[in-house]
Amino acid sequence: MSSRPSPTSSEDVPVLPAAATTQDGSPAARRPVTVPRTLAVLSEIGWRFLVCVLAVGVIVYAFWQLRLVLLPVFVALLAATILGPAAVWLRHRGVPRTLAAAIVYIGGLAFVGVVVWLLAPATIHEFDELGRQVSGGLDEIGSWAADGPLGLSQSDVQDAVDEISSRVQERADDIASGALTGALVAAQVFAGVVITLVVTFFLVRDGDRMWDWIVGLMPTHRRDTVHAAGQEGWRVLSAFVRGITVIATIDAVAIGLALWIIGVPLVMPLALLTFVLAFIPIVGAFTAGAAAALVALVSNGWVDALLVVAAIIAIQQLEGNLLYPVIVGRTVELHPVVILVCVGAGGILGGIIGAFLAVPTAALIATVIPLVRREVALSHIESPPEGPPLS
């Protein structure tokens, strides 16, 4: 047998050119043209990388086209992580499946309705004032940047503000003049809410049956792996949603109390803003804290603004070092850079809802993939390939 040099055993990869002839027509001796080993490896990695990027792009495009359905379904899945355990508890005590789901579902809607009914009259008319206060705080910071140690001129600051405002206005005009009219947007929002409500009820009632059906679609030798990955993913998702809800409530109450003690106005809308933005890690806390500090700056001056910043930093440190590890646990471990990238990508693709869904999605993927790889590796160890038959 002829032996060819293997790319793994030499530094260069031989490539034989096409057959050539001499002047008298006789075949010429072929000399191999070698490709550097590094170039061969990089080319292999390069085309595989391009294929992976293309596959991810196709998946993202498909999800984007189906976002009006997939986003409500995922929101319903997150809601089911909160309502589902209560329905299971009732079923274990003899309550029929449908009745247990209805009790939990109606109770959850009633609770949300009562909270909205109590908070809306006191806060909805203050959000316009909150926007004006934040804008005033930004103007004061701009004036400080112009007159303070940064050495900027008032015209430079104003030009920067005007540029930002013009870009925002252009973006708003593009959205307003796009294919989606106001009536169509309202219809899509209504449809999303309806899908979320309906899917949530059926997930609370039949979530376990749905999952068993999905597992049954898998090949027999993969069902245990898929089931284990689903169970672990559900546990992580449930821990994240329930934990972040409790932490958001504690943050809102603590920061609202701190603002009330310092004497900052608009306590209720700022506390509500803190609660909502707490579901967007890192970015949400920074945004809510900045809004509170700007309101304090406009209303009470620099001293109270600095007190607000100090209070928010203390509360956030307490949350990160004590509350989050105790309530959420170590089930959701993502690097801050990964969180920022996920929030940014989710915000670009899906707005506020996309930014909110990005982190639990990333945590779910980061949990399920290692588990699937481990289960597959164990299955190969437990079932080694058969050797050649004995003669």
C-alpha cells in the first residue's frame, strides 16, 4: 500500500498539482505543492465557523419572524413557573386538575389586578412629571459638564444633546412611518396578551402532560437525556423567575423607603420603575438608580442626589452579596459581560421584553447544554461500541 503523509503528522499538507508534460510530450515528474499546516487548520476552522454563523442567523431570523407568537409563549412559560407549583400542591391534596389550575390562575389574575388598581391611580399621573424631572437632571449635569472641570463649552454640550434628540426623533419617525400603524400595533399587543393568558392557563393545567408528549417524540435512547435536561432547565428557570420577583419586590420597597426618608419626591413611580427594571440585571438597576438620582438632583440638590446614590449602592451590594445567593442560589451563574451582551442583543431584537427574556434564556441554555453533553458522554461509556465478531 502507498503511504501519504498525514496532515496531523507533518507541518505541511502536500497538494499534488494536475498532470503536466514536457516539451517532447512525455509526462513530467510531479512535485507536491505543500500548504502550511497552520493555513490548513485555519481554513478548516474558518468554513466551519461560517456554517455555524449561518445556522445561528437562520435560527434568529426564524425566531424574529415568529416573535409575535414566541414572545407571548415564553412569557407564559415564565408565569407558569410561579403559578405551577401552587396548582401541583392543590392536585396532591385531591383537587381536580382543571379546578386546581382555575383556582391558581384566577387567584394570580386577581392579585395582579388588585396591585394595579392600588398603584395605578397614585402613580400613572406622576410618570409625566418623572420624565420632566429626569430631563431636568440631565440638563443640570450638562451645565455642570460645560462649566465644571471638564472644560466643555455650552455650545458643545448643547450640540451633543441636540444630536441625541435628533437621532431619537428620526428613529421615532421611522417607526411611525413604517408598515405598522397604531391600530395594527394595538391589535398585535392585544393578541400577544390573549396568547399569554391562554397559554399560561394550559401550561398550569397540563404542563407535565405537554412535556411527556414532547419527550415521547424523541428517539427511545435519548428520552432519558431529554427528560433530565428539561427537568434541570425547568428548575433553573423557576429559581430565576421566583427569585428575581422576590428580589425586585425587596429592592422596590427598600429604595422607595430610602427615597422617602431622604425626602425625594415621586417615590411611588420610582419604586415601581425599580421593581420593573430589576428583571433586567445590571442594566435595569443602573437605569432605575440613575433616574432616582436625577430626580433628587433636580428637586433637592447635589447633597440629596449623592445620598440617593449611596443608598442605592448599599442596597445593591446587599442584594448581590446576600439576597441573590440566598434566594436565587447558585443555579444561575452568568458572567456580567455575558449578561450585558445578552441584554443588549435582546433589547435590539425585542425591545424591553427582549431584554427581559434574554437573561433567563441564556441561563437556560447555559444549564441545559452541559447537562446534555454529560448525559451523552455517560451513555457512550455505559454502552461501548461492539467489537468485531469472533471467528
